Amino acid sequence: MSCPPAAGGPLKVSPTDVNSLELHVVLVRIKTGGESAPSTERLPEHTMSLYRNSAWFLKGVTEFTRNAFLSASKRFVEKDLEVSMAGRSFMITGANSGIGKATAMAIAKKGGTIHMVCRNKDKAEEARADIIKETGNKEIYVHILDLSETRKVWEFAEAFKRKYKALNVLINNAGCIMSQRDVNAEGLEKSFATNVLGAYILTKSLIPLLEKSADPRVITVSSGGMLVQKLRTGNLQSERGRYDGTMVYAQNKRQQVVMTEQLAKAHTNIHFSVMHPGWVDTPAVANAMPDFHRSMKESLRTPEQGADTVVWLAVSEAATTKPSGRFFQDRKMVSTHLPLAWTHSSAPEEQKFMSVLEELAKSFQPH
């Protein structure tokens, strides 16, 4: 799937590679979040935003790079991934490139049945052929869906439930980042429609099928960029204020974290998790951030390294010994907040967000 064109032109990135961008624009210019500070904050919002972005970048340099992955991998338990996935089915959105394709490839090698959900048929079929050729696994299926088209997400999920008797793992990997605000056919801002509402509808609609399947799991590929954002329950369509695609994306990623936490509480027989893949070397980074790519190329992770924790969460027994609804980085549970960054939200705020999400989803549900 790729971002639909926006008026004035979107960033030239594939949504499956968007996580690799990690708001690298922070390296070029410090941004303000454009969000009103909570009343308990004593620092002006622009100062807090500067702190958040600076703390985030320092964390990234030490934790999100290739060397950080190699260091973390020394504690990985090899046998965690020495498992057969024969007879288990996996749905992966945005599976035709980047982290999504690397995830599909790794699971296919273990014998899993792969359902690739992609927007671009030609790219999806090409990726499917690559996976079959490299793994010898022919149980690879392509489904064409644009996750920004809200009603079509419902229709796809309902049709999938009618056709297939089981789905063991759903991996919400696809995403979208826009350079200018644009809306879909339903009038919803496209980043929100793809990253949040599309993932929510797909997950909620497939929950009955997941619950009927053995050892069900839902994994969402988020982004460390969400650490600079506090959950916003208003202005979900980014109608007010100047549109900043990188901050909208970061907010969407924070919303994904809250969504995962809340769904885990509501559906206790499914193991939910959300993760950060680190800074990953993809064509999107090279094209959209050439200066950053040139200066940091040797420090960026490979797509396979970026996908490692996704695969671990999807296939290992060890992953399900961890609490449901948590945030992971390099096979380890980590905090969803930077120290002293004032990004925590209250229970009422989170419940309000989920209620708005549910109402929006239902309003586009086919009858």
C-alpha cells in the first residue's frame, strides 16, 4: 500500500517504510508539538516540546541504531524463534516492502500461512513471488486493500471472516505520513484514517475470528516518534491549526499505543502488543531524508533487524509470557513515555478517545 496523493504532494514514502523515518526531520529542525500544555505543566509548551524532541533524539542515538540492535541481540534467546508455524495463519498489512516484507519472509520460512494485505497489486504480487522463491512456502496470499478507505476496511474484514475459518495473528504494519492535509472519500484525514481508524476497524472486525483460533495475537508496528506526543482526544482530523505531517504521524502512533492498551483490557484472551522497530534503512529514508541518510547510513538498521521484534512477538512462546497490551523494543518491554515529558494521559481521556474511535468506526460500518 502507498500513501494516496495529497494536494501539493505527499512525502515520497511507502507506508510500510514510514516507521523507519522516525520523525528524522527532528535532526534538521526542532519542531513544536502544536499541542496545548496540560494545566499541571509549569513549562511553556514550546520549551517542553524542545525537551521532548531533544530527549527523544538522544534516546534514538543510543537505542534505535544498528549498533544498539547488535548490542541488544546479545541477550536474545535463539531458541525463541526456533519454532514451526505450519498450520498457523498470519495477516500482515503493508507486507510488500520494508519491515512488512521482512516480517512476512521470516514467518514464511517457518511454514506459516501469510495473508499479505497491500494497496498496490503489482508490488504485492512481486513481493509474493520473492517470498515464495526464497522460502519455498506457497501458502502466501495477496489481498488488495487501501486502509485509508474506511468503508472498504470493514467490507474486507467481513469478507475475510466469511472465507477463512482461522486467523492466529494480525500484524498491523502499514502506515501513512502526509506532507499536507488531505481527506478520504468519507471526509476523514488520511493519516488518521490509515494509521488509527483503519487499524482499529480491521482489528475489531477480526477479533471474533482471532478468538476462535489457537493462541491469537495482535501486533501493531508503532514508532518511537510517539514518545514526543501526549494523547490528543480532540482535533483527531487535524482540522485546527497548521498541519504538520510528522507530528500528526507521531500523534497517530501514540494513539496506536493507547488503542493497544485498551483493547488488551477488553479482550483478555488475545495477546496484544505494540512495538518500535528502531531506525531502519529503507529507500524511503534515502529519498525523503537524503542528508540524514548520508550521515547516518552506517548506523541504520536493516529491514530484517527492524522486523525482528515483530517476528518474535508473532511466533515465540516467550512473547506471550509477557503481559498483554505492552510496548516492546528489541524483544523487551519498555516505557511508553520519556522521563519528565508530561505525555501521560488520564483514564477518562483514554476512555474518551476509545469511545470516539468506536463511534467513528460504527458510523462507517456496512449494514
